[in-house]
Amino acid sequence: MYKLLLCWRYLLTRYLALVCIVSVMLGVATLIVVNSVMAGFSTKLRERLHGLLSDIVIEAHDFQGFANPQGKIALIQSDPFLSQRIEAMTPTLEIFGMIQFNCNGTAIARPVHIIGIDPVGRARVGGFAEHLLLHKGQPTFELSPEALQHQRSLHPPHRLDRIADILAPQPIDGKPAPEPPPRTEAPPSTIILGYAIAHFRAKLQPDGAPEEVRTLGPGDDVILTTISGHGLKPVEWRCAVCDYFKSEMSEYDANYVFVPIEELQRLRAMPDRATSIQIRIKDYRDLHAVKEGLQKLLPAHWELSVHTWEDKQGPLLAAISIEKGILNVLLFMIIAVAGFGILAIFSMIVVEKTRDIGILKALGASNRGVLNIFLSYGLLLGAVGALLGSAIGTTITLYINEIEQFLTKWTGHELFDRSVYYFNEIPTDLSVSSVLIINVGAIAIAVLFSVLPALRAALLHPVRALRYE
Amino acid sequence: MLDNLPMLAAINLHKTYRKHAIEVPVLTGVDLEVFAGEFLSIVGSSGSGKSTLLHLLGTLDRPDEGRILFNTERIDNLPSEQRDRLRNETFGFIFQFYHLLPELTTLENVLMPKMIGLSVRRWFRERRALKQQATELLDRVGLGHRLHHKPRELSGGEMQRAAIARALINRPRVLLADEPTGNLDADKGIEIIRLLRDLNRQDRLTIVMVTHNMEIVGNTDRVVRLTKGRVEDANNSNSLLQSSLTG
């Protein structure tokens, strides 16, 4: 009982010990915030990647792709093991290319990754539909009425009408000219642009916060250039912007454009060819079994490779995991520094309390009892510091976006540059288990560093301690 | 027969303090007997080894040579747990500088030996009765009105009374007092000695007091003088004890 009482009284009366508490508290709070933000980024990144990539991809080794994708899909569906486990499949045709457009009189050209898709099929295999800005959940390449109107205003039909009128057959010998064929207005090719291709962030006011500026609106023209499937001849065509793809992943939002697969096949002279088949499976636990099943099913001479989305993004996911691990080690070193603080302060407290230790021993306290006083004191300091640190860390994590907005306003400098990730807010993933592990770690370090001074106190000779001045 | 035997006895005690290569012999063969209910004074000049002898008798330290017996049982060579228990239950200590714990109130200081001796569970079960006992003890030493004061709020005499109450809470068999009046003025010193005398007479508490104040030893049953690490008093023979042990 005396151990608890003395521990508690030492905590309340030794203000020097507050330094230990503050250092543990700061370490724990920092660890919780950094861990939660890292986990948030990691989770969001995984979600985005998984959503974009589908579960499994069957890929050709070159840009020529492979023939008859529907035949291959049918082959896979004919396999009872795979058909039971696969939810959806869709072919895609991917190629690098270049996009050109006009922005306030300036011609802009940039490299892009052109992906030919069936929008409905693509939506079935991944999170494509949710990332569309204008037709969220209803993937389509159709222009909205406003976009169509804008497109028509850019290419007024009356010019064509005039030309058509001039070229129209005139009456010959008083006989009326035969009726021209009915004029059909071919719908323009359309394109879904990566959000960052059509938008950028800039400070419009010198003192204001950065704002998003749209460079390409719905219905605006862009020119796509790529190579055809045979002979590598350049191919270019005009498209109208029908939607934006906003995955909040800068790599995708800044580089990907989506066009209808049939159109890309036609323009590249690659009818009925695709470069990959995207597959969604019913139960994620079957991922590797399905991958192996596909590898067995597809003949080797087709030269198709099968990857899971994790295989494709393995280095990135591993890098995030390694980063998180290294950060944790570095931050735990902050707590270790706090531990050295505890060691120094405890040593001072033991010296200061030498006579009290002698008194306790004279009253019958054992060495173990004295040891436990100081170990419990370390435990208490660690626990209080960890508890306060957890409260602060959790609060910062929960309100990190509000804090960031306040700091951005206050300092005039954007702390979280949304153009890097295109996350609307700083993602966080506050996990109870990681908070617990951090707490246990911090308390263990506090106890560990109090062992030495506690041992010193325990082994003090009672007579020497009583005579200490 | 046991009544004739000393309650506490030191036989040929030697103790030398060493610092680096320098050896300072403090006790060089002390023989001492303390009988139950006796109020014994140990006097001697500064550095004569009085406090060292008291610490050895109370198992706070171990002799280099010789034996200490309590009720004819040797106690100087006991394992440390048993020596801790002896200090907690059998011996009560009071010191010149009171040695109260500054973070605790007077009542908590008095209860400290109980807290040390009891498990947390037993403490919580008996805490009301124990607090009552401590309050009564503090009443008895005249500190009933100072229960919740911290030591820094007490006078020297009050602190020593609190220390006496603390030494008595576990109803010890022997009270070991190291210069209990050394830090007090004459009047307060006499009050403390009277209190000890009362405890000795009313409760038949055995008291061994170390002092260099010859004025207060008149109130004690017997005086033993230590000179150069030995007992000078020729009357303090331990022949009875030795004969009983060898016989």
C-alpha cells in the first residue's frame, strides 16, 4: 500500500517528474498522429489502387495486345472452378499517347495513358464509376445536354449547312434535283479525362488560399494522338470532354484518359483486340487460387501474364509499409529520448529521496518494496504521459483537417498540398490496436528506464541512506 | 528463568567502516544486555559508536564480528526479509532528525509501518480500525489536533512526537531512540523524555536510547557508556547470558 501512496504523492509533488510526463506525452501523441495519417494514406492508397486495378489482370506483353478477348473471356467462363469465383470480366485496350488542347489561347500538349474501355464493364470490375465526377455511378461516354450544346457551339452546324447548300444538287432542266440523302449529325468522339489534366491549383489572389482552376470544360475539344496497331503509324482524332475521372491519385488523375474501346480499336486498326482483361472475383480470399487457376487455364503460347493488383503495385505498397516501419522506429526513438529523461530525472529524485529510502528501510520496507516504489513511479509517469499523449494524439488525428485549415489560413502556406494526392482531406485511419501498442511501448520504455535508478534506490544501505545529507 | 535473560543482547560486536584504503574501527568488542521493560541509556562522546551500536541492535546494519540476540535467538545473521520484518514489527525507531516523510501527513506517517507490513487487501480491510488506532496514538502523544498536517507544518517537538507515535503503531517490543532530544531545546527535550518514560512505565516498553545529553539520562533505569568502541560500564556484565548459552 505504501508503494502506491508514495508513488502517487511523488507524482503530485515532484514537478520535475512533469518533464518526464510531457516528453512521454509528446512522443505518444506524435506517434499516434503519424501512424494514423500514414495508415490513412496507406488504406486510401490501397482502396484507390484496388478500385482502379481490379482484382486480377490478364495482360499481353506488348501494345499489339491479343486477339479475340471475348473468346478468352468465354474460355475462362467455361472453367467451372473459375466461373464460380469470378464476378465480372472486361477487356481493355491500353496505349500511350499524347493529348493536345487549347487553354486560353495557349496550345498545351502532354503525354497520357489512353485506356479504351467499355464503361459499364469497367465499372463492374472496379471502382471506376464512383470516381467519375459528372456521371458518378452511371458510367457513360455520352455528352450531357449542356456539354453537347457547348460542343455544337464550338462546331456550328450552319457552316456545314452552308457548304452543303452550295454543294447541293441544283435543278437541271427545270426538273427538281433528287433529294439529298438525309443529313445525320454524327455524334462526336468523347473522352473521360483524368481530373488533373483538366484542372490545376493556383493562388488567384495574392493573399488567398489556392483554388482549383478548370482548363477543360465538358464539351471542350481535345486532340488525341497515338500509334496504330499495325505499322506504328501515327493516328489522331478529336474528342469532346464528357466527364472527369477523379481517383484522388495524382498518378492516375494526371495521366489517364478513357475512351470507348471500340473507337480505340477502330482508330488503331486493331479490331477485336485488347491488351488486358480485368477481372473481379466474388470472394477476395480466392485471389491467389483464381490467379493460379487462370495461369493453368491459359495456354503458354498465348503469352499472357496473370497478375493480382497487389503484384502490380507490390513495390509501392512495400515502400509505404517500409516507410511506416522506419517512421515508427524513428518516432519510438523520441520516446527513448524521453526514457533517458526519465533515467536522469529519476536518478536525481533517488538522490533527493535518499533519506526517505533510509527511513522506509528502517521501518521495515524491503529492497523489493523500495524497488517497486520507483518502478511503479516510472509506470505511473509512463501511463499518465501515454494517456495524455493518447488524448492529444487522438484529438489531433480526429481534427487534423480543421487544424491544417487553421494553420494554412494562419501561416498563408498550404501545409497539405492537395495537388500532390488530390485528396480532399488528409486521410487518417485511427486504429485502436496501434494506439494500444504505442501506449504499451511507451509505458514499457518508461518502466525500463526507471529500472536503473530504482535498483540504485533498492540497494541503498539503510544506515548510509539515513546519514545522507 | 526467561525473565532473568536479557531481551536484547550484543556479544563481542565489532564494526569497522572502510573508505578506500582507510579503515575506521567504530566498535571493538561491545557486550551489552537489555532487559525487558528496561529504559537503558547509551552515552558517549561523538564518534564513540553509539548510533552504530543502535543500528546493529535494530538490524539496520550487520556487525563484522559478534552476535546480536533477541530473546536468545540470533538475529544479526537472519535473511534480509526476516530482518525487515523484525524492524517492522519488533523494533521501533526514533531519530534525532525525526525522519518523517515530507510528502505524507502526520497520520499517514504514523500509519506507514502498518502500510509496509500489511498487504494492500488487508490494509483496505482494516484501514478504519488502523486509522482509529493511529489517531488514538497521536492523541496520546498530544498531536490529536495535527492529524492532517504535513511535517513542515509541525514544530521540532511535534515532529518528534509524531515519530514516536509512528514507532509505536506496530506495538514494538523494543524502542530504539537515536538522540531523540538532540535537535530540540531543553524544555521540549524533557517533554520527550517524560513521554518515553511514561511509555516505558505504563506499557512496560523496553527502550534503548542513545544520547550525549547527560541531563536527561537521570530519567532512565541504567546508563551505559561507550568509549573508543567498547562499553565502559563494569556493571554491564553479560555473564548470565553467556552462561545460559554455553550451558
